[in-house]
Amino acid sequence: MTTSTLSEPATAEPGTTGPYAARIHHVSKSFGRPGAQQHVLDDISIDVAPGEFVCLLGASGCGKSTLLGLVAGLDKPSAGTIETPGGRPALMFQEHALFPWLTAGRNIELALRLRGVPRAERRTEAERLLELVRLKGAYGKRVHELSGGMRQRVAMARALAQDSQLLLMDEPFAALDAITRDVLHDELTRIWQTQNNSGSAAGNLSVLFVTHNVREAVRLAERVVLLSSRPGRVAREWQVDIPQPRRIEDAAVADLSIEITEQLRGEIRRHGQH
């Protein structure tokens, strides 16, 4: 288990007993020196269940990426606890962060090497992961030979190579055009469902996905968590019961997106009045 904490160990809240892939318990985060601190996150508690897909939604600057970084272990909370029982999560950024001097396959193999996969097995596993993200045959391609969408697929394969039970995604499709983004929504949903239906002994794959795009959140998630504007607090949650596969243009997706957008606008207006 990986735990980040600056307080006493968490105890379960009512209704949150049972297994979880991540537990964010009364977490706050401030930056700056004493007396001139910037309060970014305030008393946030969220559980992510094994195999669950959760989207963190909020206006720019509300602390979504800060919270994701805390869950990833890149920083420590100012107060509260974060637990990831399956070990260190895998992290995928908005930028692909691939090494340009390595091929697609070698980028994935680097993650496999760090995980301790024997050298003789790395290429086979890298090719399997490339096929999983629909890039069969791309092992030897350099980063400059890949489109933006293809680079994000390689980054997704590299994240999956870490064999973590929790995948953290920080607006990974925000820089892509609408059509490519829609295709990668389909691919991510397919991969998440494939991992959770594989019966693997490694366990289910949970996803914690950060976005400021309401329709993207409703398109992908089983649960949407809205953060208020700074300091970020949990303002409201929605269970998304729309069956997969979903489309951005589906009527049910549009209806829920309108409801969530109104709540988001309210949070932005409240922030502007302070």
C-alpha cells in the first residue's frame, strides 16, 4: 500500500467501508510560506472503488491536477491521508512525455524495465500493449513519425505497462482535435472494460480522470465528482447510469451534461463573487 499523509491514519467514513483502489480522506493542500499561503484544496474525501471510472471535473485552477499529483505521490498533502492499496498508481499527462530518441516500443519497454520485467520478455509485452491500443506494427516507429493521437496511444500503453491497479489521467486528450479525442474516448473505454473483464489475477483497473470538459466526463465516467473553485472542495457527485458505449452526441449524455454545466457555472459565479 502507498500512503501519503501528514495526519493520523484515515478511518472509514459511513458508507465507504469495503475495498477501494484509492482513498482520499479529508485532504487539504496549501502552497507558500506561513502567513502567505495559497489554499488550493480543502477537506476533500473521495473513495475510488476497484474497477471504477471516476472523473474529477471543475473549472481551470480549482485544484484538480494538484489532487491528482497528490494521489500519484508527486507531493504530500498539507493535511489528510491518501491511500492506494494496490501500490503506486500509473500516471498519464496531457503531454505524451515520450522520449523522442526512443521508438514507440522502446518507450514502453522502459516502463517494463523499471517494473522488473526480464529483458527477454519486454519486446513481446511491448508489442502486446501496442496491439491493445490498436498500434500493431508501430514498435519501431520514432515519436516524430506518429500523429498526436498515436503518441497518446503509446503513452497509454506505457502507463498500462506499469501494471498498476489505478490509472491517473490528467486531461490526456485536451490538446487533440475533436475527432481524434472522440476516437480515443472509445479506445480508453474499450481498454478499461477489457482489463476489467479479463479475469486477471492482477485485479481490476480503476481510472481517476481529470478534465474541465463536462461532456467528456459524462461520456467516460461511472461517477463524476465536481470540485468547487479554489479552494477546491467536493461540491457534488453524479452516478452516470448511461450504458456504455456512449457517444458525446447521445441525448442522455447531453441532458446530464446540461445539468452538470449549470452546477459548474454556479461554482464559477460563486468564486467570482469572493
